[in-house]
Amino acid sequence: MPKEYGQALYEDDTQNAQISMLINGLSLVSIDHKNLRGIILKGRPSPIRQKIFNSIKTLFADYKFQKIHPQVLDSELFGGLDFARTFETGRPVHTTGYLNHHKSIILLSMAERLEPSLVCKYSTALDLNNDLSFLVSDESTDEEIISEALQDRLAFSVSIENLHYSQTKNLLFDLTKIQLAQDALPSILIDNNVIKKLTEVCVKLGIESLRAPILASYAARASAAFSNNQKIMDQDIITSIKLVLSHRATKLPDETDLTEDDNQQQTNPPDNNETKLSDESLEPTIPAEILLDAIKSSLSPQVLKNLIDRSKNLKSQKNNSGSGKTKLSNRRGRPLPSRAGKLDNTKRLDITETLKSAAPWQTIRKKRSLKNCSRIIIRSEDIKIKRHEEQSDRLIIFTVDASGTSALGRLGETKGAIEILLSEAYARRDQVALISFRGQTAQIELPPTRSLVQTKKRLAGLPAGGGTPLASGLSVSYNLALQAKSRGLTPSLAFLTDGKGNIALNGTPSRVISASETKDLAQKISSAKIPTIVIDISNRPQSEAKDLARNLMATYLALPRADSRSLSTAVTAVMD
């Protein structure tokens, strides 16, 4: 292995490697900010992070730094009408938004808490404004993950966790070298073979985004300019892989796959008639084992496992993004007292309360005014925003054990309880759904509805008997609850069972596997904080049902002689 490769692949220790990646990433962004667009710093607030921010400001001295909090208004982002100044002057006064400044660095804090609407606006701004760069602070945990759309548009992501404050003294930038690299950048061309090689690496790493190889090619070009190379070298490609592709990886490539691809390229050389390259063009000839080591030096299988787990959690969060029982609205619902705030296109001005707030100060303000003004002088602190509380519809999901000999009775009483609840649905804004589990799986017998006529038709003649796939019942209930949340409903779960499952999720009979799967699914439902009740309808209270309620963190209720009225009353009392 050549010496220069060994120097590029291995660092003295992890912390020095973090500092090195941070310096390289920020230097490359300053060289080609129009294409690389920014960097993500993963780490909690600390003096180390603040010192890094101060160093970055010296690197981008010609840029305007603007810190934006996650709850920023549209008028602050894109500009708009300044109502206070407009009222005061009697003519429209407009403000300039954060995203409209020339050569601007956006300091985005707590990016993991951004609403999807804000992520869309930032992504659009990055696509349209080439003079805009982002410095994103990622304080996410396993439960909070920064948006994939934002990560996809920023070239670099560097962790600053586990750094010692003393090591930040090495955070120094060669400003002269960076300036020379900026001047040399336009003369360096990105060869098609570079993009091809980086695309193949993306495939091996499980990276699906097409932006990744494009950003990596720009990073390789900036690295070549920074290293005073006339063209992109192998070392520049390795640098771009470590900085741009390693944190995007979802799997670790197999060495055999890389070796086979390398051998195939040697046995099947490109046709000279189809591909004509000049003698000065670069033909990346990085050995397969070198490329594999470059990837492994930047990430580990454990890191990749965590990335995969995070991806799964992110999907779950997306499905679980619906509104709760109540949500604030500015247009409909029960009126609430107005509050002070800033206007944008999502809020409505409460004119009466605004004038009431400004009225007591008119005498003082007009005396302090330099010119005679007959208009009402309104300040920003006078503005009041209308508020309403909108009550979301509630969905009660009944999950009934339809197995065994007593299933017919359980189903019959459940049907009656559902009909009672639906008769009160209009006043209570309730919807109901019914899931039954029997045989080998669970199925939705009644989709969410408020229609009593449709319910009676769907519930007539439901089958019963067979095995007890309790785990499948929990799984179907959980997925239906998440779908309800995504549509703005507030779901609640009611399980009618004795807690004795004997069918696994794959349909095979096994009490042990079923118990384990039931426990895992119950804990997942409890973590989603869905109101739940377990109604034990066996002749005698069963310990299995109590254990199920404990794992669900749900209310346990034993109703051995439950009828339709008692079921509906119990569910209503617990869910309210």
C-alpha cells in the first residue's frame, strides 16, 4: 500500500480525526460554498461548540451570519410588511427576510425540531439561492432525527461530540491557501469517470440520493484546489468519500463486491470509439482494497446499525405526526384570548385588541413624535393575534379476541357497544373502528367511521373461532392508530381479551414466541402514548391480561359479565 494512502486513511486518534474532518469540511465549504451549501455539526450546546462557531465566523468574515430559531415566522424568513412601521408612517414599509440576503450564512439551531413546512422552505431556499449557506446545529437523539431533505442538500456532517476543549486550539484555517484555492477552482474540471466512481461507491454504501455523488464530486474538486492539484487525484476522491458519503451510508460494502467490480473493469476495458478522453484526463485507478479501507476508516458497522435504526424511527415519527386532542388555530374552533405576537401569512390580526392595547399610549407617543401625526401610533408590542382552539375528532379502536367458544358473545356485546357510541358520535365527535383477531391473523372488520348504518351492515355475521393471534391484533391496532394520527384524529385503543395469545406474527402456533412479540408490541404502543384500556372479559381475571395492561401502561378493567352498555360506559370513562 502506498504511503500516502496510509496517511490518508488512518488518524492518530478519534478526536484529532474529528478536528481534521471539521477543518477540511469548513475549508472546502468556504472554497465552493455555492455547490457544497453548508455543514451539519452534531453535538450538544457547550463551550466547545461556541468556540467552533466563533472560529467559523473568522473563516467567513465576508458573510452575514444570521441565527434562526426553529419557530421563525415567514415574514422573518422572506420579508414582508412591517405593520407597526406602516401604521406609524402611513405608507407600506417592507422588511428584508433572512433568506434574501446576499452572501449569507444561516445558523440553524435545533434543526431536529423543525416542522415539515419549515424544512420545505429551507430546502427550496437552498435550491434557488446560490449565495446562501447553512451551518446547522444537530442536537438530535435517537428519538429526534434531523430531516432527510435538509441533510441531503448539505455536503458535510461532522460530529463534535467527545471533543476536549484543549483540542479546539488546533482549529486553525489557512486563509491564504483557501484564497488561492478559490482562484484555482474554476480551472479544475470534474471528469465523468470521477462521477461514475463516486456513484458506484454510493451504490455500495446503500445511498439512494442522486445529490450525494454530485456533492461528492464538487467536494473532490474543492479538495484538489485546496491541495494545489491541477486535476482531481485519487486522494481527493478519498477525501470526498470520507466527508460527504460516510455519514450517508446505510450499509457496509462487501470487499468481494468491490474486488469483482474492479476485476470486471480490468477484463472489460471501455471502447475507445465510445469514450474519448484526453491524455490529461484523470482515470481513477484507486485499488479496491484502498477504497474499502477509506470507507471503513470513516464509519463502523455499529455506526451503520445506528443509522438504520434511526431511519426506522424516523419513518415511525412521520406516521405519528398527527395532531393531539386539541390544537391551536387562528381561523376556527373555540375562541381564546388574544396574545401578543408577530404577524405573518399564517396568523390573523385582532384589530380590536390591538387598538385597545395602543390607545392608552397615544398621548405620550404623539408628544415624543418629531412631527405632528393625527394617525394612531401603533408599536410592535401592541399587536395582538387571534387564537382559537380546535378540537380534533376522536377515534376509538376496538380490538376484540374473536377466538374460542365465547367469541360470539364477546363480538355481540362489542357490536352493541359500538352502536351505542356511534349514536352519540355527533355530539362527542367520535369515530369508531373494529379489529378482530382469530385463526392466524388480525383484520380490520370496520374501518374508522361515524355512520351507524354502515356499521350495522359491516358488523353483521362476523366469523369467530380458531387460534388467538394476539400479537397480530396489537400490530394491526398500532398501525391503524398511527394512520389516524397522520389524518389529525386522536386515537384510543380498547382491547377485549384474556391476554392469552398462542399464534406468532408469522402464523405459526407458539405460545412462547407470541408472548415475546406481544410484549414488544405493547411497549411500542405505550411509547407512542396512545390512550389504551384492556378489558378482561374472561370469567375470572387473568394474570396474562394484567401483564398486557402493564406493558401497555394501560388501564385494566375486569368485566366478566360485560354487556354493550357497560362496555361503552367503561370505554368512555377511561378515554375522557
